[in-house]
Amino acid sequence: MINEIINMNGYGLYVWSSFIFTLVSFGFLYVVTKLNLIKEKKKFEKNFKVLDENKVVSANKQKTYREILANTHTSKV
Amino acid sequence: MINYFNPNNTLQIINKIQKLVFALFVIVLMLGLIEALILSPEDYKQSDSVRIMYVHVPSAWISLGIFSVISILSFGVFIFKNKNFSLITKSLAPSGFVFSIVALVTGSIWGKPTWGTWWAWDARITSMLLLSIFYLLFILSWRITTDTDKAQRISSFIAIIGLINIPVIKFSVEWWNTLHQPASVNILEETTIHSSMLTPLVIMTAAFALFSLLIFLMKYNTELLKIKNKGLNRL
């Protein structure tokens, strides 16, 4: 059974290489996208931490900033 | 629908559904892989090499679908001057590009046992290669151009020009004599593929669509954060 699945009537190399290439491409795209997202979140946190009090109050009033901060480690909001 | 992707609502939506989409993708992909590699029957002519279809065809469909959406929204960028449209198209492009590459590579691998060659300058294959080039140009236009407005115009122009290629890909197998077989799955006409093969094809297409949605949400979130990072400096 296992040998049949691996061998695929002699087409195993073609079938498995197609599936592996697809999954590796997906994995690569996912990791790159995730890393970029984390990088931007960290950048945002870093920028937010150096804001003065007035700017923090102003940022707190905006819904989008609250949403971003709710998903980062920054505890100013 | 467009309002649904309003930047002010998006972060909330993304954070809520991203994990759900990821979990759904893993489940549907597992089901699809079991169906495609184990449960579905071999073809009477192509034997087990037909299983390549379960990654090749969904990739081609989704890369075509994504480019069509990008092109239509690019008209919106020109007509309505809506910057959110260009944010959506920019976020859709990476997954569309990867799907077009997967379709080309898996098609090439499938071509070797079926046609006896890895590559042929056939109408369908060449037009698919053109689609990948359009995707690449679209992504590069954002990377190379530093001025956002200029990048928006250039990328939208590339997407609109690339739209001409979409019907060429679709009808290439009818307009020219090609190595590539005609479509077996049709919406308006009778589908010639057996249900035992259609089921894994549909499941794999659903899995790939969920993956492209996941990447889109993550990329859109990243783009939004980039804008907000700039905005933070101007507060």
C-alpha cells in the first residue's frame, strides 16, 4: 500500500515533486508574509513608545491605532 | 463589500478571521491531499500522473482569478481615484504570482510524462508565462518606484494591459492547435470530468482559495501598518 502510494505506477517522482513544490512555495510565501507583518508591528510598537503624551492621547482617539495596539505588546493604550 | 475592506474596519476583521482562515485552510488542504493522493482513481490513459492536475489546475484558476480582480480594481484606481483599491491589488499580487509559478512548474512536470517534454512554446503555456511576467512587472513597479502615486498609476496600467491576456489564456486551446488539452470543467457547458476526480479538484481549489485569502489578509494588514507607521510620525 505504502509502496504503491510512493511509486504511483512509476509516476511517483513527477507527482510527488509537483505536490512538494506547491507546498514548499506556499510555506515560503506564508513565512515571508508573516515575517514582514511581524517586522511592521515591531516598527509600530517602537515608534509608539517614543511618542510624547499629547501624541499618545491623539493616537488613542483613533480607532485604527487602538486596533493595532490591541494586537501588540504595547501597554500604553 | 468594498466598505468591508475599509482600512478602519480591516484590522479588526483580519485579527478575528485570520486564525479561522488558517485553521480552515489546514483542514481543507489535508482533506484535499488525502482525496488527491490516495482516494481518487488513476486515469485510464495518464495513470497516476493525472494527480498532478489537483495542484496544477487550481493554481492556474486562482492565478487567473486574482489577476482578473486586480485588473478590474485597477480600472477603479483610474476612474474613482480610490487608493484603497490599489492597496487591495498590491496585497493580492504576491499570492497570484506564486500561484502562476506553481501552475507553470507543475504543468512543466506534468508535461514530461504526458507529452515527453518539459516545455513547449504552445499558446496556453506561453500565455500563462506572460501572466507570470505581468504579475512580476506589477510587483516590481511597487518595489522600484518610490513615489506612491506613480507606482499606483504604473501598476494599474500594467494590470489593465495584462487583462488582454486573460481571454487569450482561456480560449488559447480553442483558437490554436495546442499540446494542452481543452477545459474539462465548464460552468456553462457540460463538465467532462468524472465526479471521483471532480471532488478532489474542488476541495483542492477551496484549499488554495483559502490560502490566497490568508496571504491577502496578512499582506493587507502589513500594508496598512506601513501607512499607519508613517501617520504616527505625523501625529
